[in-house]
Amino acid sequence: MMAGKEMKGRVIYFPPELEEVEGEAIVSRTPLSFYGGIDAKSGIVIERGHELEGKNVKDRILVFPNGKGSTVGSYVIYGLKKNGFAPKAIINKETETIVATGAILAGIPCVDKIDTEEIREGQRIKVMKDGTVYSTR
Amino acid sequence: MYLGPDDEKIFNGEEGEIREKMIKLLVNLGEIYGADKLIPIGSAQVSGISYKSIGDPGMEFLEDVADKGAKVRVLTYINPAGMDLENWRELGFSEDFAVHQMRIIDAFRRMGMVITATCTPYLSGNVPRFREHVAWAESSAISFINSVIGARTNREGGPSALAASIIGKTPNYGLHLEENRRAEVVVDVERELKESDWGALGYLVGKMVKNKIPYFRGIKNARVDELKALGAAMAASGAVALYHVEGITPEAHLQSIDGLERITVTDSDLEKAYETLNTGKEPDIVIFGCPHASIEEINTVAKAVEGKRLKKPLWICTSRAMKEVANRMGYTQTIEKAGGKIVADTCMVVSPIEELGFKTTAVNSGKAACYLPGFCKQNVVFKSVDELIGMVVE
């Protein structure tokens, strides 16, 4: 087990074939829009002026408080997965339907009810099948 | 959430990957919203059809679903597309847009959806009965069937309505449950409403009540077209999915309104709504049919332009089915002779009208007046049919 913090979340989706996923956190303190916000063909955040602008979500543990914007965002999450640029997992304070729908369709682990303020950029994060999130110090 | 044996099979992947994914979407959404089970639906209606709205990500997703052999289990209609599926070239849509739009339409057709491309399915062959559970996604149609017919649907999104259509079920929560259909705000209307007033009232009330259920008093009579306009505007400026009108809608008499918050809408409130919505002066184009025009609404415009000559383009948006009837009745010919057009399968909100060179659009719809500035970068002129036609005849 990793040393550090343990947080218990609610599982929105976890692929049945996986037990856990682990990766490096990419963290947004502000809500994220997938449609017009992230390029499904590269994984790069393209929303002008967004704190993550220019960064890539591929293979990271994507942490943000909640989704915003168009419902087409669900399709962008699906597109990220299909094109090979998806994050390894999504962690939210509150997962609304746009992100939930996208995560389920794409098959990306997604956990909410986590205090995202407690996670820092670049931290090593482990997300378990039961919704437990471990972070390193 | 309880799953029956048939649901379990789908959930465990015994009916293939795509049905598994779709039922998981329904179950997960159901769990988020506290549903106890999945319930069978009588029909579905899917949104997110226009290439302008869903772009490449949506198109590729839908093609994937169709490629994997997904088929609808219940009668399913689709929302308006981004262009007239037959006369797009003549109306000025680009070849590139058309190619992508047709790929989306083809994906829906392969799934077995009815390619009506209308926001008023209830005017052309998809009508739920009183208390029937359905899963619809077009906000104005949701409002209409919940309120005017008394059918039961939540405000579905494109993917959740698609999943409901493919599974034939929807999670049992929200407006599917009797206790969530109760009036929450009383709205006293002090003006006798005419024509575009219905849209203005809807715009105003939607803004005030947001996603609550209003109960209207003071409305003595209402035609179906008028209720269609009222509900559409409330669903656009707010997120109203159900409303009751005393003495008119089927669940109004079941409501207890004692102790509810009260709002009064006066003449001057409505005048202010017109002032807010009128952001433009001289229209570049006049567009009717938001939601899609009924045959009676088409006839009204035909009568108003008969024997006249229009100096600006005029479109009436409607379903292909209504256009066929308008052709047969000679309404189309009358409107074309004056210089207007009947445009089928699409509407001004989801088509790229800003790319066709229009900057100010005139409408008689509260919903369109609410959406056009944001979705299509348009200035808006919002008035009644007669007033608008008066502005553009030679």
C-alpha cells in the first residue's frame, strides 16, 4: 500500500476487468468542459485561458471538481478513449451526467465524492475498484 | 438498483458489447439519481443529431454504435438535423457540412430509427398516451408530452435517450414518479395572450422558475400550437420539463396549490420580456417554425403572404411530413410565390445560419429568441407573424 492519504469515494464506473488503476495526477481546480475544452484527437486541453491549457490528459489521473458545458462532452470523452488519448481515471468532487455518461461509454474508471482540493498536480494516485483513492505524500 | 433476469443478462454482456454498454449507462445514471429499477418505455426520441452540435466526436461515436449492430427496441424518432436533408444545396449549406450530416443520419437509420428529424414528433406519428413512460430528449417535446398529454419522461440527453431506445427501458426516477410531478410555483397570468405572447410568457416564467413545475392560472383557453410555444420557451430559458394549466392540462386537477410560492405576470412584465428579447431592428431573414410548424401554422403564414412579395428571405421550419401536406394543400406554392421557403428536417437553432451570412433573424418563437444570440450569433427581432411579415413585404 502507498504511504499517504486515503479517501473514500463513490464509484461512477469501474471496468469489470480491472482491480485498480495508478498514475500521475493532472489537477484542475476549476470545472472542465470536454466539448471545446479538450481535443479528442490529441488529449490536449484547448480551452482558452483554462489553467490546464496546453497540457495533455493522456494516461494521467484527471482530477477536477465537476464538468461543465455542452452535453456533447460525453462524446469527446469517448473519442479520447477510442483515439488512445484517454486519462487512466477521472476523479471528481461531483460527477454530473455529462462526465458520467462519457466515462461509462468510454469505459474509463470514474470516482466522485472526493475532496479534489486534497490532490496536488503530479502526485502519484491509485484508484481502487471500490472507490477508494490513495495519494502519495 | 434492482435488475430483472433479462436485464442481468444484458448487464453481463450476454447480448453483446454494445447492449452491455448501453444498459450500464442506464443503470449508472439510475443509481446517481436514486432509481429503484428499469421500467419499459413505449417510445424514444433522440437529440444531438446536427453535425453543428455534435461535431466529429459525436459522429464517430454514433457510427461506432451502428457498426457494432445496435438496433432500437421501441419506436424512436430523431431531432432536427443541421440542414434540410433533401434541399440543402439550394438553401446554401456547404458540401462538407452535408457529407458529415449524412453520415450521422445514416448511422441512425442503420440502428432502425425513424428519420423524421423533427422536434415535434407528436405532430407526425410518435404520440405517447396519458401516463405512458417514454424516454425523450428534445426539451420542447418533453415539456409538451409531459404537460399537454400527461405522458412521463425525464429530460434525457442524447446518449441516455439512445441507450433507452436500444434497451427499451429507462431508469425509474424523477418525472416517472407521481410524487415528482406536483406543482411547485403558482403563476397568475393577468393578460389575455395572443400569438407570440405565449413564447414571451414562457421565456419569462422559465427564467423565474428555472427547473421547477409551474401551475398557471388565468389562462382561459389555449390551442395546442400555443401550448407548444409556451412549453418550448420555458424549457429554453429555464429547464421546465412539466407544467400545469388550470382547467386545461390533464394533471392540473390533481394538484394542491395551497401554500405554494406565487408569481404574477402582468402586461408590463410581458412588454419587458419583448424588450429584452428584441436585440435587433432590421431582420436579414424571417424564420418561423420553432418548434417545427404545424400544418395550421404553415397555413397562417401562407395566408399572410398570399399575393405579396417579400424583400427578405423567409423560412418556415417543419417536419418532412408537414411539408408534404403543405405541398398538397398549395401552401408551399403560395409561400414560394411570395419569395419564402418551407424548410424541412432542420431548424434555425441547430443549422449553421450564421455561416449563411445572416446577422439579424426575426422570429415569433420565445425559444428561438432565447437561443439565437448564443448558438447562432444572431441579433433577434421577436414579434407576431403579422408584424414580422409587415416588416418584410414590398
